[in-house]
Amino acid sequence: VEAIKLQRTYNARQTARALSVGDTVSFTGRGGATVTGVVEKINRKTVIVKEGFTKWKVTASLLKQIA
């Protein structure tokens, strides 16, 4: 169990390092809807994504960067 947690943490941080504020990203939200927004802030494991007037706190490993 510990090894799985460490691997998830590593993956989230690796993805967070590849992002920067202002990047456009997408992820699948609750209910299966695809959400597209702009990176507002990057934390250790999570990223704040702004979509219109809504802010989402998303694990970095769930995000896909849009070119």
C-alpha cells in the first residue's frame, strides 16, 4: 500500500512540474463531464483550475495539457 501511495505522489508531482500558470488543461469532472480551464495556481500535489467563474482543485495526475 505504501509503494502505491508513493508512486501516486511521484506521478502527481511529475505532472505538476510540467505545468505552468496560464496553461490550458482539461480533465474529466464528476458525472463524466469534460472540464477545460486555465491553470491558476500549482500546489505540491494539486492544481487550481479556473473554468469561467468556477475554480476546481484537481490532482495534477488527472490533468491533460491542451496545446
